[in-house]
Amino acid sequence: MKTYNSSMFASIKQALTKDEKSNARKDILRFAPGNTYTVRILPNVDDPAKTFFHYFQIGWKSFATGQYISLVSPSTFGERDPIAEERYKSTEVVQKQIRKKQKLLFDLKNG
């Protein structure tokens, strides 16, 4: 049986600080405000750098049921995420419409 030691915690800290894609510490635990929790986080003894699992989560409110739906994105595992792709496309269309309206307003104002 392996034991917990200071070098294990140092390697966990190093793994968290080298994650440049997101602020890993803010996503470790999320709880509802106003509640009290007791949490124990045990490091992965075999590979301390893999103590925390970094993942991408996607979510939306269902038009059919009105409930919020969330799931782990396939991009977490390096796969294609069609939901995120469609969300990006729709956001891109909206941004183009906003820029077009802003240009029109600018032209009317300065024209």
C-alpha cells in the first residue's frame, strides 16, 4: 500500500498549475450556497498528476420539457462535439447580424 507524502501533493499542485486552458481550481467543487459540506479529497496514489479529471460540460434548457439538461462534452475525450459546433454556428450568425446593424446605424449617424 502506498502512502501519502509531500511530494505527492507537490505533483498534484504542479499538474493543476500547468493546466492553461481553464482555471482548474475554480471548477474543482461547486455547491449550492447556504449549505455546509464536509469534503475529503484523496489523491490518486498511483499517479498523483491524475488526481483531478478535467472535463468540458455542455448544457441547455429543453424546449420540450423546460428542464435544464447537462452532460459531459465528447470533446473531453478528444471527439467531435456536434452540439458545441451548432452553438458556435448560431452564435456566429447572431454576431454577424449585430455587426450589420451596428454598421447601418454608424452609416446613418455619419451619413
